[in-house]
Amino acid sequence: MAQGRLQDRRPAGVVDIGSNSVRLVIYEGNCRTLTVLFNEKVLSGLGKGLAQTSRLDPQAIESALAALRRFRKLAEQANVVELYPIATAAAREAQNGPDFITAAEEAIGSPIVILSGADEARYAAEGVLAGFYSPSGIGGDLGGGSLELVDIHDGQFEGGLTLPLGGLRLRDLAEGDLSRAQAIADSHLAACGLAGKAEGRSFFAVGGTWRNLAKLHMAQTKYPLHVMHGYEIDASGIEDFLDSIVRGDPEKLSGIGAVSKSRRPLLAYGAVALKSVVRHLKPSKIVMSALGVREGYLYSLLSKEEKSKDPLIESARELSILRSRSPAHALELVEWSRRTFEAFGIEETDDEERLREAACLLADIGWRAHPDYRGKQSLSIIAHAAFPAVDHRGRAYLGLTNYYRHEGSFEQMQLPELERLIEERLMTRARILASLFRATYLLTASMPGVLDQLKWAQDPRGGFTLVIPRALAALIGERPEGRLQQFAKTVDKTLRMEAR
């Protein structure tokens, strides 16, 4: 197997037969941190016209079946050992749905699980739980045929309902009239059991149409980090943006180049649905989730032990295994940084602690790059990585910590606006950790076995002494001393190095 892949993973795939698209996603393996090996979608439009005819469109059926036959071969080519075909609203509700499913099962070569509306809501919630750290709010999955809503809190979810507000369905019900579509969406959201339940909480938006709305918002606001998962929009300031989409010509919208042409026809209906969500559920912010029903379906199959793992830490550990000189050294760095922060009285919240641990695991992933570009490359890799369970401020912290560790300077030129995503307290911790990395890597040659022998001792003369065992005294030198004094300035303490 290729060295760039984890050796203990068996590829798993999900075929998602939706009302608008048919998609195959193959993952490296089904675990707490899903990594995509292959992803392809075909916009077959199975749900087009369903509201009027109650039947799947014949051309859409042919498109979907052709896609499924191709997906079957791709799954075989990728050595997928577990393939899970699922179907949602269109196949579930159409009069000719059973006939389509029979043909589809023959095309894909596996039984297809037809999800109920409650199932879709459940797996959308599972997807949010898989993708975020202790999420609390309302999850909403907008597909082509339906909108699923579910209340998520304390690692659990409850309720779950499905509304006929998917982009294709809403367009058909409103007969292409956006004002009528808004009235339809408002009537359903006002009457649903979750009205007002998101007040002061997040709304986790799932689905391709909403993701493309977020891409457009990023483009218009010139947002510095083009990562969809965890992107947040203040709900109080979103209405003007959504109105501009509903009322304007999509082809003339500023930043429309960020949205694929195939997604533009339904963009306004996604905006209509989101307007109703904000108006009636009253969330404080919209948080984009790249994980939805497909990932939630796989997450539901995991053991309780696997689900309990922190996906950010697991992702960072995996990247360390794949790219660092010594994963064991990275683990030692986690403990060494904890002892250093504790000795110097640097307090951490639970979230800051897990971010520090992730930063330690990622500290050496850029070592193969040219020395002049290690900081820049590491920053870009980390800031744009497919990490779950970390917000954009956390991404900025992780990326900048690694950047500063390599550059030796706190000036940040690669993504100059990235610093505005992170508050001063967390920025200070990024600089402290980077300085600690620079001081200690010169004592270890990036290999394990040294850090566990080091300790900080309160110095009677003031400050602290970095105590090195006599057997390792030869490690003390001009360069480590210089790095220690740089670290001393960062933490504003008097520091010395001594063999005892």
C-alpha cells in the first residue's frame, strides 16, 4: 500500500441517491476521522417535477442509473470493502420509486437503504456530531426534495422533522415564483415544532446549496480562509445578503464565480429557505457543516469507544504519522508543553488545551519542504486541512503556531488577514508555543527520548532554569541558549539552561 495512506484502513463508500444529485464518496476507512479518497457527483435531478407529477423524470432516471453503474466500477477499482447505497426523498415519495430502486440496485450491485424523513434528520444530526466539538444548536440538511431539522445538544439529538422545502421541491411548489416560495417556506417553518428553539444557539447548515451560498458570502466579504467546514455567518447580518440573491440575477451577483454553474439555478431557493430558518428558528449564527447524511450514516455505525474520540486530535495524530519525522516525538511534545505551561502558570481552557495538543502533533509535518518555505507550506496545509471539530479561529491558531515555529518571527505575510480570525489571548499562546518548539527542537533533533528527561526548576535568583540531565549536558550550546532567550522574551521571564 502507498506510504501516504494509513495502513490499518479499509476503504468504505457511500452512494447517496438524492433528489438533485447522485454521489459516490469513498473514504480511506470508516473511523472517527473520515478522509475522502474519491468524490464524484452527478446532478441527475431525480426530484425535478415530482411535486406536479408524483413521478421521477425518465431522463433523470437514465442519468442516475448511468451514474450508479459507473460508481460500481469505481468502488471496485478502489477496493471498497463496505459500500452503503442510500436513497432519500425523491425515490421514497415517487410513484415509480420502487421500480427505480429495483433498477438502481441492479446498477450498483448492492441493496439500497431507503431513508425516511426521520432517518434523514437523524443522520444529518449524526453528521454534525461527527464534525464538531460538543455542538449545540439546530441542524438543518437542505437537499433537492426536503429540509430536515433536528435539535442537537450535549452530544445527543432529539426530535427531527422533514419539510418539503428542498430546492427542487420548493421551486416546483412555487411554480418558479420566489415570492410564493418565501410564503411557502415561512408557513412551514412557522408551524414546525422547532420555531424559536435556536435562539441564542447555532444553526448548523448542511447541503450543497447552502454550502454554495457560503462560498458566495466568502467571496463577497473577501474572507481570508477558504474552508467551508466551520465557516460562521452572524445571523443578524445575513438578511441583506440573502435578499440580494433572491431579488437579483444570479449571473450578475458579485463573487458568483465562486459558485459552480450547475448550482446557480437553485441558489435563490436555498436563500429563501435560509431566510425562513433565520426568521422563525432565530439562531444567533449560521455554521456551515461539510459533514451531513453520508458521514452521519457511517458515524452511526461506529462503536461507542470510537465515537468518544476527539476527531481533531485523531486527525492531527494521523497527519503526524503520515508526515512527521517522529510521531513519538510529537506525543512527547504534547506532555512537555503541558508541563511548561503548568510551570509558568499559563492557564488554559479545555478548548485551548486541545488546540495546544493538536499543534504539538502537527509541529513537524513540514520538515520535507525547503527550509525557506517550511513555514508557509505548513501554514497552508494546516489552515486548509480537512480537519473536523475545529472552528476557523482554531485553524488560524494551529497554522500560525507552525508558521512561527519555522519562521522564527511573529510577522505573518503568507496569509496576512488570517490573524483577524484569532483573538489576542489565543495569538499569545500560539507565539509562546512556537517559541517553545524552537527552543526544544534543537535539543532533540526531532527524535524522542530527550523531552521526558527535561524539567523546569524555580531559580532562587529569579525565573526558571531548564534542567538537563548531566548525561545530556553536551546538548547545551550557543544556538539552544539563543533560542531559550528568545523564548524567555516571549513569556516575559528570566530563563537559564543548566546540566544537573
